[in-house]
Amino acid sequence: MPHAPPLRALLSQYAAGSALTCEPVDQGLLNRGYRLRTTRGHYFLKHHFDPETADPAAIARQHRATERLAALGVPVAPPLPDRDGRTVAVVGGHSYALHPWIEGRHRHGGQLTPQQCGRLGALLGVVHASLERVMPVQGRVPAARGEAGAGPPGSAPAADPGAGSAGPADTFALIDDLLARVRRHRPADSFDELARHRLLERRALLERHADRRPPRGGCVGWVHGDFHPFNLLYQGDAPAAIVDWDRLGVQPRAEEAVRAAAIFFVRPAGALDLPKVRAYARAYRRTAGAPPSELAVAVHRVWWERLNDFWMLRWHYERGDTRADPQFPAASALVVWWTREYEAVCDAFAD
């Protein structure tokens, strides 16, 4: 097994028995996970590998948050403490955490009924409201990390709440650089063709809408930071566990709601399923206590973020990392559709 975790050293710190099997979990782009079966049961072993989120103190903060959320009845899977009560195990300079194994499956928006979409929006609203109770914002706190164009799986990263939105001049320079990389790529393939088409299309859109750059973000609070289908497990029709809290941070809350919807409810051709978005957003606003105006501001900021976002192409051409390639056709088409249907999208979130 590549990157096999040091099971003997790890399990010696827990009352979890001896390892019988250890299988990598395929989902996830930034960290490594394993389904671990021992003489005591089944577990999820997480190797916090991403250097941006692998700080033991940050991981411990995530763990405290999930423990407090679990106490409020939010469906999460808090880590298990070791023999000394710690939830972060550091072996060979690497950070690990052991969680209970949660049986379940991932479901995207196309698999959800309108009622279930409402339940999804309500769940995220409960998460935000509950985080406000257990993780009060006091002064300057760590923000979820990420840079425009190099985001987490499934979505562009959330912007730092104290930072301005992306500037068109920087985006134009990035587009030119990516176009040059596309031209140099050999042998040219269908992905290069689509990338070139979308880059030229995006440049034209940005030229047309450069005067619509939004102001700084709105109401901030603690958020999950990466709420998408691969980070939510269902058992039957009910959400069983929200997982992967690596990007827990302080961000404009309504923007997370909009980003999540743009992942859950995007159709393969790049359009959002607006009736489902409407059911989701109404439930979110109710449980999060967010007014329609807050969602409208968030829609504009996330639209602008998408207009200036190229993290999938940067992974492909700068890093040679193709894991996000399957997401690119729908994600890149969504920007064009969203620009054309801007008012309808705003109505769906704020109605």
C-alpha cells in the first residue's frame, strides 16, 4: 500500500486493538484516509497530510468543535481520544486522528427530493447556528485557508473575510498564463481544447462585467469550510455524518451556503436546479436566521469568485494533477450559465 500509515505505532496509543486490515479511502484530494479494521472494530484513520491544514493545534480545534457539535445533536463523527485523552497522534512528524467508522453513502443533489433538499439546507443552517454557540468569534481568528485558483475539491476556496474580492487585472494575467500553458501542452487533447475555449470565454465575460466587482464580505462566523457531497454521509434518506472539518474557519456564512448549493445542485450541463436551490435556501435561511439580503450579497460574491476562479486548470497545468479534471466541464459551464441567469439565481436564493 503506498503511503502506508504506521499502524503499530499509532494503535499503541489507542485502546483500539490490533490492525487486521487497512484500506485506502478513494475520496478526498487533500488528505489521506483509511478504512481500518482491528480486533476491536471498524475505524476511519485520517492522515492530515495537506500542509495547509496539518497543524496539530488547528486539528485539535477542529476536534473540539465537532465534539461540541455532537453534544448539540449535530450529525458529526468526533475523533476518538487516545489513552491520554489526546485526539491528535503525531508519529514521525505526521499528524493522524482516529474516528469511528460511519457506514453511509454520498448523495448529490440530483438524488435528493425537494423535501430532502430542504433538509440539507436546514442542516447547514443548524451547523452555522450551532457553531455560533460553541465557537464564538472573539477578535481576529484563523480563517479557512486557500487562495483564489487553488481551492479544495469541488469548489473554489472561501476568501478571507478581511480580504477584498479578486481583481480583474490579476485574473487577466492568470488567463494569459494558462492559455500559454495550454498552447505548450503536448500532445494536445480534448481537455486542452475545452480549457482554451473556456479561458477565452471567461476573459470575454470578465471584460464585460469587470465593473461588478463586489465589496468585502458580509456577516462572518465559524463555518465548515468545505461543505459538499463527498463530505456528507447519508444512511437511507437521513444525513448521518458531516465529515472533513479541515477547513473550519471564520468566513461569510451565507457564502458557504451558496458555494455548497453550486456543488450539490449543478447539473452536468452546467445549470443549477433552481427549484431545488429554492427549497434548500429557504430552509437554510430559516435555521441560520439569515435574511434574504444576506443571501443576495453572497450570491453576487460567489458568482464573482467563480468568474475569477481557475483552480482546476491550475492543478492540471501547473501541478500536473488531473484529479479534479472530471469536475471541470460542469463547473466551467456553470459560470457562463450563472452569468446569463443571474437574476433567476438571486431569486432562488433570496425568495
